[in-house]
Amino acid sequence: MVDLSADLGFIKLKNPVIPASGTFGYGEEFQTFFDLDILGAFVLKGIYKNPRPGNIPPRLHETAAGLLNSIGLAGPGAEELVNIIKRVAGITHTPVVVNVCGEDDEEYLEVAQIFDALDEVAMLELNISCPNVRAGGKCPAQDGQHTYRLVKLIKQNTVKPLIVKLSPNVKDIVSIALSAEEAGADALSLVNAYLGLAVNLKSRAPVFRNVFAGLSGPAIKPLALKLVYEVARQVAVPVIGIGGITCGGDVLEFILAGASAVQTGTVNMVEPAASVRILHEIETQMQELQIKNLEEIRGELKI
């Protein structure tokens, strides 16, 4: 037997597998595929205060080894999500994470406070890094000062653990991570999608109305793994690795690079029950490699 638990310091999860925001709906959509109680936690689709229709289609475009998306953070708004969360809490004991969004700092705070007051929510994830909204993918996570200011604002006015989701579309992600940590982040999740471009040869125009879109899937795994390794070496708070994870071996690689847990993304859209398989593969590989627990290998990459 092996110990799959993942310790984030402020919470101990039964295992390190956490479906990522935007790839797992609101959780209840997946209950017909598997028991949600098997998960370490799951992150709900990003939410703003008011309902949002999202971007004009097309919204998805497959690549050779991944997926470009330009969803635009469509959602029902905070009030309706409160009702959804109460419904979801009736079908699972797995910790629920709310992905907090905002058009400005004030909206970020208002949304965060709504879900900070909700008993059914275990953690907040501050989404300061979504690449497929307006302004060509620009976001608070591309500016260390804005990251510090916003994270500090949220931490001073909420009590739940705060995960800050970082962008790979920066020159120096370590400096941004340190800004978030200094401002009070309890954990960091990285990375969000990479900015990419798809073109239509017939129309000689971009596939997406916003021109750029977010690239996820297996294509970004080596890039994400590099950034997780770099950040985990420099911060004291837990790091949650994200990027192209499709199997148990991928999870263990991120743990070895320094992650305390992982978020799975595109694989959930391709294979809704992927979490069941991935968890089985993690356990099997740990037994084969004689790894008793995840802490035994976390950050132990030999350089």
C-alpha cells in the first residue's frame, strides 16, 4: 500500500489530483462518469459577479498535440454559482475550490468575499492569468506590482486559503510568484494556458475573434514542468502544477519537480473519467518504484 495524500499545509488532500478550472464544469456534470469523492479536490469554472456570455464562436481549435481555447470565461454569475455549489455539496465531500475572476480589483474582491463566506467552499483560487479575454491576453499576473496589490487586497479581506494562479506568458515567472507569496498567497497554481495563434488559410484571418487563444494539453507539459521546477525552488508556499498532464507518470514528474499537487485540464475534456485512470496509474507506479508517499519524492529531482 502507498500513501497518495497531498499536504498543502493548510489542507491535506486524499490524493494530489485536482481537475482544473474550466475543464470540469461545476463538478456535477462529471458525477455520471465517476464518484467525485475519489478526487483530492476540484476547481469550479471561473466566475465573475454577473453572468457572462463569453466570446463569440469559434471557441475551440485542436492542434497537433493540444487545444486552443477562447471561451472568454462564460458563466452564470456569482449568485447562481452559490446555488450550484450548495447542490454539489449534497453529492460529494471532496473540497470545492472557487476560481475567482474580475474585470478590476474591486470585482475580484467582491466575488472573493461572496465565496469566502460560503461554508461549502474550501479554498479560493485567484484567476489573475486567463489568456483568452480582452486586451490581447494581458492580465494582472503579467505585472508583479499588480499581482502583489491584488493578492494583498484579497488576503486582507478574506479568511479562506488563497491559491494564486499564474501565467506562463511572462519573462520572469519567479519574480511574479515571489510577489504573490509576499502578498500572502497560501499556494500557487501554475501554469495557465500559453498564448497561441491559429490561422485560417482560406480567409487569411485568425481563427479566433480575439486573435490569440490559450494553448493547453500535452504540447505544453515540458514548458509547464520547467516553470514549476523554477518556481518551487524559490518559494516556500506549496506549488500546484498544471500543464499537459494525461497519466499517472506525468503527475509524479510534477511532484518530483517540486509540486505538492497537480491540476488536470484538457484530458478531462477528452476523457471525462481520466481521473480514475490517473489515480490508479499513480498508485501502480509508486508501488513499482517503491515510493511510499509523495513527500518522499517531492522536489527531489536530481540536477
